[in-house]
Amino acid sequence: MKRLLLSALCAVPAFCIGQTLLYNDGAIVKVQAGATLYVEGGIQNTATGTIDNDGTIEVKGNFLNAGTWEPSQPNTLKFSGNVNSDVTPGSAVFQSVIVQKDATFNVNLLGSMTVNTNLDFNSTGSSKIITNNFDLKMGSAATVTGYDADEYVATTGTGMMEKAVAANGTFTFPIGDVTNYSPLASTYTGSGYTAAKIRTKANDLTHPNKPADATEFISRYWDVDASGITGYSNTLTGTYIPADLTLGGGTADQVKGAVYDLTPEWSYAAAASGANIVTGSTNDAVADFTGTNFFGKVNLMAFLQGPFSAGAMSTTLNTGGNLPSTSPYSDAPSGTTPIPANVTDWVKLELRDATNSATILGRAPAFIKSNGAIVGLDGTSLPVIKNGNPSSIVAVVHRNHLPFRTNVGLDCVSPVLEDFTIANAKLYDNGADNAPLNTVSGKFVMWPCDASGTTYIVNSTDLNFVKSATATTPTGYLRADVNLSGAANSTDLNLTKSISAVPKTADL
């Protein structure tokens, strides 16, 4: 025999079933528009039961649905009271859901829950939806209201918060872990949407593949997965708590949005920081988002005049064994590294603020090869510099040549080749005295003979320095060796006399 505790409710403002279970086995529970069914205990709708809610059902205890929940009409399911509610939605698709628990009581998912219209957090305490190993799914037109630092979706276990999307837009996922609110704002674009969705999850731990050289980072990351979007791109802004921040001698503004994808690699597109927030962008359908130091790349070519001849630079320091295996720049140190073939010397790269060129954000050592290519310490890859911005002014510094810089910020995320061995409109020129680069045999070269290395000026101080050094014709890795031959001699002295005849200043 079918058991029915309540079969119908029509146009009644409220109906209370005592502190017990509303158990529907094979009947239809009907709540008409404008009516509220209040259940002091829990609700269990068996496989043969139907709940047809056109009004509001308010439940204090657990909700277990194995039957039919009529999804088409506007309706509200409200969780209230001073106990936790375990929710097993089954195949139900809810329209509006209200969480209005007392104190610290929560709604615990024991199955994936879909909300098509609105999810409203309306508690006086700190109630949350706990996903456990299930998903909270929001329809394409669904909204979330009332969330704050105490009321949100805690994406625990393997559970995620999912948003169906049908067109370009912005959605804030009010997610976090059990104790900390860390929402993720998502601004997504695409050229086509087919059953599209974006899924997110907050993880209260340092990303397991954090860059080894990251000294400033947060111990939090977000899973961000997308599907069904053609030409997908997503700009993300994640909020973290102060306790997430780790500083290894740097500052919080050095922690910028960082994306890890399945390549695997780290990307810093649109990387930015703010007060306890990180921003970045991705077009990867499966990605993790967190905050670390920015790691930028540059793609440059330049010549040093001292060793330059017949369209290339000599590698005598390298082949003669005089090139040190560690960086000579104290503010851009390196570990000991094998010196690759065809390397002329070490250089130092600087990333500077694109709006204030005097502000140096990051430095890194690199190699300059005989053909002018500036490369990373492996001799082939693009140099990587920590603590810049996606668009940064780039300066190239050498120990006894005048440095130069760009006049605009360069793309340091996906850099294109900037060749400064030929005329380049991105070369900074202060217009005050000498050109920023000299010209030799139709090629632009960095001015030599900044031998004293203290002021980025070539003048009589450098001439006296070289004159003193060459008196004994020393050999090795020397500042006075301006042609990089491995010895300081008359060739260096004559070159310094010629270059310093008219003082020259670096255009920085």
C-alpha cells in the first residue's frame, strides 16, 4: 500500500508537518502559487513520488529526492532552521533555492544540485553550501545573491561550482574552502557556445607545480575548466586571504595572476595584482589559476661594439676559458652554469615600469651570442625575468658597454623579436647628446669603453681606468678589456681614447 503523509496543499498560506519526516511514496504533493509548505523535519520523495511545487517549500531537515520534482514552473526551495540539511536532489532541477539557516548550520550536498533561476544566501549566521564530492550547477540564466565572507559555496572534496553559459559575460563564483571565502570572478568570451559551461573549485593549498623560483606566492589556487566554447578566453580575478600570502623578501604587489595549463607551463597573460587579489587571463579549457611572482620573457638581438667585426662578435672570452660560469652582475646573480657555445659574454636584462622607466621591477642575467641573440642560460631559450609586468620597458646592460632601453613597454608574455642591430623605432633616445647606439659597418652596436662602470658614462675616467689597467697587460675577465679579447692592452686603450674623446651618456 502506498504511504502518503501529505497529498496536496492548495492556496494555503502555510502548512506545518510536526517535527518529523514528510514521506511521499507514490502520491503527488502539490503546492500552489503563493502557498508555503513548511516542514519542521525532513522530506523524502521516493522513486514513485511526485512533488509539484508552484510556491515555496521550506524544510528544516534533510531533503532526499528519488522521484519526480516538477521543474518547469517558478518555485522556491528554502532551507532554514538550526540543524544541517543533507540534500540528495536526485534528478530534480530547482528554480530558486534559499539558504536561511541559523548560526553556523549548512546545506551539505549528497548529490549534484542544479539551480536554474536564483541561489540566495539569506542567513543571519555563516551558513554555506558544502559540495563534498558533488557539483552545484547553475543554469545559464541563474544568478547568485546574498553571498559574502560568511555565506558562500565551499567546494570541498571533488565538488565544483558550475555555471552554464550561452554568450559572452561575467560571473562571480562565490566559492571558498570550509573556513575561508575566496571568490573567483570570471569574464569569458568566445565566438560560439554549445552546451557550454565553466566549472570552478577553490583549493586551500599551494599549487603543487609552483615555479621553483617563485619566492612570493599564495597558498591557494582555483581549478577553472571550460567546455563548449569556441574561441574561448577568460579573464580571472581571484580573492585570497592575508594568511595565504608568502613573501620571501618581496612585496605583495609582486604576486600576480598565474595560470598553469596542461602543456604544462605557466602563463602570465594580463597578470596583475591588487589588495588581496590576483588577475590573469587564459584561453586554456583546463587550467589552474593562482598567484606568484611574474615571470616574463624577452626576445632581443643586440651587438657589443668592442668584440664586433664583419657582422658578428668574437667569442674569444669563451673559447679562451676566461668567461666565468656565474653571472658577473651582483644584482642579477646566477648559479654556476656551463657556458654554451657561441656565447660572447654575459649581459643583464632589466624589466622596468612601462609608466615610469626609472623603476626597475626585475633583473636577470643572460648570454649574448656572437650573432647578437640574447638567450637564457641554456644557450637557446628566451631569457626569463622575474618580477616585471606583462608590458615592461626592457633594458640591456653590459659590464663595459653603455646600456640601452626600449621607449615603450614590450610584450613580456608572448614576446616577438626586437632586433636592435638594425634601426628600431622602439629604441629610447633622449635626444640630448650621443645616439643611444653607435653604428659600425651598417649595424647598430652598444657603445664600448664604459670600463670604470660606475655612472653609465664614457669619459676621461674610463680612459684613465683603461690606461692604468693596460700598463701591465693583464689577462682574464677584465672590465678594461673593452674588446673582450681576454687581455687589457693597447687595442683597448686606443679604442677608449677614440670613444671617450667626446663624453657619452647612456640613454636610460
